Amino acid sequence: MSVSILGWSITISQVVLALAMACAAFRMLRGPRAQDRVLALDALYVGGMLLVLTFGIRTGSTLYFDAALLIALLGFAGTAAFAKFLMRGEVIE
């Protein structure tokens, strides 16, 4: 019974994460300001990372967890670079 519940909850969470990523992609394309687009990109990579983690839970492979860690690190660096660019107009001083 618990395996069945885990399977259904992972499926539901993957569907909800895909919908959240679609909403973030819509906001990234239609955002009125650059700040909205950066926030939407941040939400998009977080949703992608969580979707990769749910695939890792479903398959039981540790490779997905390493990929999710890499997505998180690169996403954080990208968000910090975008924020610095929006604040100062340049990334490298």
C-alpha cells in the first residue's frame, strides 16, 4: 500500500511541478520588467531542479541527485549574475 501511495504522490507532484514551470515560463516571456523575468527564470530553474529530484526518487538512481545539485549551483550563480547586472549594468568589475 505505501508503494502505491508513494507512486501516486510522485506522479501528482511531477504534474504540479510541470504546471508551475509552465506558469514561470509564461511570466518569463510576458514579464513587464526585467526583474520579473529574472524572478521567473529563478522559479523555472528551481522547478526544473525539483522535477529532476522527483525523477530520481521514482527511479532510485543517485545520478539525478547529482544533476539536481549541479542545476542548483548554476542557477544560483546565474541569478546572482543577473541581479548584479540589473543593479550596476555590468557583471565583471
